Amino acid sequence: MTDKRIVFTTAGDRKEAEDIAWGLVERKLAACVNIVQVESVYRWKGEIEKHPEHLLIIKTTASACGRVRAALAELHSYEIPECIELPIEAGSEKYLDWLGQSVE
């Protein structure tokens, strides 16, 4: 087990996804953020919705996750932004070292 984390969130359009990604990396809350276009099906306010979204895969550390959550609440337009945190069990030692050095 490492102290590194993956955090997932989604955004409704590409510009917002990029703005969130840039904000997290500029603040040194994330080493890297991948943006992937996806189609989401979900229940919202009693209705089933289907919309294109952009999935952000945020690479960070356990100690920065609280600040990532706070930044998502600040930067995101969604009423309830997705914020799911998963531990990184293992990985390339050089990549994980770089990740840790890139996040404050």
C-alpha cells in the first residue's frame, strides 16, 4: 500500500474539466489529471438521466485529498460533484516518486 491516491470526478463539459484539472495541478494538489469523455447514466432528483460528461482521473496523495475535495467544491458547477477516492496499492516506483514530489 502507498500513500498515493486516485480521485474521480466528472464534469459536464470539456472546458470545465480542463479548468478543474489546471486548477488542481497549479495548486499542486494533483501531479496529473487525465480527462476522458464518457457517457453517464444516473438518477437525479427522481429521474434517470443520460448525458455526456468528462471523467477526471486525478493522481494525488492521501495527505492532499481533503484539499482536493475542498477545491472540487470550489471549482465545480455541479450541485453535488462526484468525488471518489481510491488507494493506489502499488505501481512504478519512479512514477509514484514523481507523483509524491509533484503534490504539496
